[in-house]
Amino acid sequence: MNKPKKVAILTAGGLAPCLSSAIGSLIERYTEIDPTIEIICYRSGYKGLLLGDSYEVTPEIRAKAGLLHRFGGSPIGNSRVKLTNVKDCVKRGLVQEGEDPQKVAADQLIKDGVDILHTIGGDDTNTAAADLAAFLARNNYGLTVIGLPKTVDNDVYPIKQSLGAWTAAEQGARYFANVVAENNANPRMLIVHEVMGRNCGWLTAATAQEYRKLLDRSEWLPAIGLDRNAFEVHAVFVPEMAIDLAAEAERLRTVMDTVDCVNIFVSEGAGVEAIVEEMQAKGQEVPRDAFGHIKLDAINPGKWFGEQFAAMIGAEKTLVQKSGYFARASAANIEDVRLIKSCADLAVECALRRESGVMGHDEDQNGVLRAIEFPRIKGGKPFNIDTDWFGQTLAEIGQTKGAKVEVSH
């Protein structure tokens, strides 16, 4: 098959510390392989595709694409648009009444002369890409869709490691390293660190591990109050674990009585079932986004955990802090840049041979980096709480691991 003449790039969904670097990597690799291949970037994800709003990647941009590795966010913009949610697309003015957003998107790609579409996003983005790829194939549009897996949650089947997740854990640890000093601003302080992770606790667990590495590298002076025990992670709550509030409160009250503070790391998806149940019992509406996901920032799991524990452990003051926006907008770290570049290089190879799929280390194929078939991509992969490093973390902080994916209340 002939080489592509024009490729398009879009980023979508929430931010992750890989988007800017992934865009830069794709531009750099295409420029190395064949600078005659044109590149455009759709502004604000699928929104820009539907509206035909794009940037041209000029020779100046190609020459300086390496700058994108130094920045977080997405310079070309993101949005949350589901092409199969026709009602939402009409409501937002992205298509007209009676139009099919997938056809509008496909026709725009044809109008723009695009051969290859690179989508950089999480499970929602790549599900949308899969739907679009299937639509293009059914209707003989002759376009290839290639995805790169972005999500700080690290919860995409069957991908071993999603882009940006390592950096998000490292940055969340840095964030809490400052927040934790609030433990001496008030007697009997409870600090709740809410970490991103709707269905998967990997990021919360990894952030706790990275933070504890920072503690390992610090020197302490207990004689004047610089006691590691006061800066320690005292509990980690993730969606995959059962949480016996009464038992944990008893354990944490002992910690509070001993070091005058308690520090809890909690996934934003932990305890959601209990919170939703409470809201529905009160007749309150549970807010959801265009994809049908509960809006976690609206129901505020960290605040809920703080309220549950404060009275039971005798906290005088409760501080809830969320590291998500700090962590997800960071520039990619060295480990992630390596992963991003390897996935981007493969994406360009796949583009040259017109092979669609999502680039990632396939857990069902011995961890080989390959173009994973779109129908096999889905979100919601749970964190394996039996992994050795997480078990060691819990053992060292004295927490018992629950087995069920539910909250006792």
C-alpha cells in the first residue's frame, strides 16, 4: 500500500503527563522517516475534528518539536467528546440535528486529506477511536486509526503500562511531600490525600510507594519533632480493597494518640458505592458526564472519608488535598519519555504499513510491544492488590489488606 500523504493527531479525555511528549515524539519520528508526509493536529480533540479546526505542523514546529517533551498538558488541547453520544454532540453544537457525529468526523478526515489518524487518550478516547475505525471500515473510507494509551489510572486492558502513569505517581508523591508538613499546624491533624483513580487503585498505591521512597531518602531528628512516623503513610484505601471502617478507625486512633496526626492516601474511586447509596437515599441526583461516568469531583470521596474518620479517631482538624491536577499536568519523566518514544516509533511504523490498533505492551502476548486490536481495548482494569510491592507497603505501615471490592458501612 502507498505511504500516507497526510496524518492527523488529536488528544482527548483528561490530561496525563505524556500528551505533549507524545505529540512531539510523533512529529519527530515522522520528520526523521519522511518529512514530506504532512501533519495536522486537531484542536481540542474530537471537538476539533468535528468542527474541522486544526493546526498545520509547519517546518518551524517540526524543527522545534523536541520542546514538547519539556511541557505538560496538551498544547493542541483536549475535550471529552463521545462520537456515539449524538444527543450530547448536538447539545454542544458540534453537529447539527439529524447528523451522525461519526460520519461528520469521517467526512472531515476525507475533506482534510488525512490517511492516518493518531488518537492519544485513555479508554474512552480509544473506545471512541475503535468505534470510528469500525465506522470507517464499514463504509470503505480507507483511513487508518492508530491509538496511544494515555491514562494516569493505568487501567487499560490489556496494556501493561499506560503512558504518563509513572510520572503521575512521582508527581503525586512530590505534592504530598509539601502537604504533609501541615501535620504540625494543628494538634491531632487528619490529612486525607485523594489521588486519581476511578476504578483502579494503581496510582494511589504507586504514589504512596513513591512518597515513601522520599521518606527513605530523608534524615530525621525525632528529638525536635522531625519523626518519620508523623510523616508516614498511615493508610492506603483503593477501590479493589474492602474497608472495615471501624477496625481501621481503631488502628488509626492509636496512630493519632502516638504521633498526633494521621495521613491517609485514598483513591478517588474508593468508597463511591457507599457515597452514591447515601445520595440516592437522600433523593439527591448523582451527577454523570457524557460517558455515563459519575463525576467524582462532584461527590468528593476524599471529603467523605475525612468525615467518616474524623470523629472516630478524635481528629481536631481535617485537611483534604487532591494531587490530581498537579500530577496529571506535569511534563513526562525520563521513564515515561522512553515509553512514549517507543510507542510513538511503533505507531509511525504501523502507519507506514497501514496497521490500526493501540500501541502498548500486550499482557496477553507475553508483554510484547505491538499494535493491540481495538476491540480488545477497554478500561476498568483493576489493580492487583496481591502484587508484592503493594503487600510490602501495607505490611510496613501495619494495615490489613481487604479482599472484597466494596466498602463496609
